[in-house]
Amino acid sequence: MRYGQFAYIYDRLMEDMPYPQWLRFIRQCWEEFGKPASIVDLGCGTGNLSIPLAQSGLRVYGIDLSDDMLAVAQDKTERQQRTFPFAQGGSVTWLQQDMTEWELAEPVDSVISCCDCINYLTEEDDLRDAFRQTFAGLKDGGVFIFDVHTEGQLRSYAEMQPFTLRDDDVSYIWTSELDEERCEIEHDLAIFIRESEWLAADAPERKAAEADDSRYVRIDERHVQRAYPLDRIAHWLKEAGFAEIRSYADFTHKTPTPETERAFFVCVKKG
């Protein structure tokens, strides 16, 4: 099966992302507030956090807007189950929903949203809706953990761009343009993937017979993110109903500073 173009190469481009650090930070938070049995992974993408959490015995609901990302996640789940079955009680359910409107039949113990998914909500009302829906979808005592790129990080992207990658099988040219007033950044990527790697997504047996390793498939992607002041995010979380709100810097439990690149919020729903 061929998935959507970007969904297919997403894991290849994101293989250096610090997923173990996200898992460690999340689990440290759960050690303090209580290990959950059920969680929602908002903006789950191809399941790089949902799947290991399900393998550890949690009941996971992976929610994403992209059917293609969810298709890749389902395929990965089936392949990994053959060699690394879920621990007792573990499961994963993939759901196509908008994070501003998501809902389940019953509340969960924890909600996570990682890899700066929240930054893709570029309108204040959408962000506030997502916080309200998350509050509604948590049990009393439930914990909402998420991260965001800071304003400083988006400005850094704009100053440092363009970015490039040149490997034998995949390359890209990545440019960025920042709207200073909104602190909103537009990323444009021209991605080139070797034809043999691309054909392998449809049918691996066709790779040798039909591919030309001197040819590449081009994929164009545009991503828009917005960074908000951290104090405004905290205000909107309180407005949504969260009673205890903590913020941290860059996978640590230190207070964010102007140099923080990725800020984490840990929010508790108290009845």
C-alpha cells in the first residue's frame, strides 16, 4: 500500500528526533502524579510514542488529523506486534480526529501531545478549544503533558535557515519565513527520495525490477507553526479549568528561560 507522500518518508526524516527523551520525561511526570492505565496521544503521527507506550501495557488512543499518518502507524503496529507484542493490558486504537474537537466515549487518565504539535494551532481560538476539549476528556486527577516550540526557537529557525540534508537515499532543502508580528513561521521543504526507496512503499518485490537508482521523486511540503508567549499559554490552560500548571525547559524540570527552545507544560485536572 502506498501512503500519502510525506507520511511515507516521515519516519526517515525524523529518525534522529529524541523520542526516548520524550518517553523519559513523560514517565517521570507519571511517577509523580500516578501511572495511567489509559492515555490519548494527540497528534500521534506515525505512532513513534503511542506504540512503545502500548507495548509497555497502556491502553492508548492515537489521535491525528491525517489518514495517511494513521495508516503508517497501523502498519507499523502490525509489523512490530510480530516481534514485540504489547504487554498485558496494552492496546492502541487509531482515530482520525481534530485535536480541537477530539472526544472519546469515556475520559482517560492522561493526555500527551509531543513533537510541537500544539504549535500547528495557529489561531488562539483553536488553541483554547484544544485545551478545553482536553480538560473535558480527562478524568479528575488526570494529567495533560505537552511541549511547544518557543518564540525564541522560531526566530532561531528563521535566522539559521536554509537547512539542507544530503544522503544517498533522501535529501531536502528546507527554507523558512517568519511573520514577526504573529511569531508564525512557514516552512517550505523540497524533498528528494530515491525512486527505489519510493517504489518499495508499494511493493518491495518491484524495487529491483522497476527502480532506477539514478532517479529521485520530488515531494513538496509546507508546514506552518505559531509560537505563543508561555504566560499566555498558562492563562489559557487555567481558563480551560486546569488547577495545577507547571512549565519546564528542554526535557528537564528546570524553569524556562529566554534561551529555552522547547517548553513543556504539565497540567493537572482537579475535581
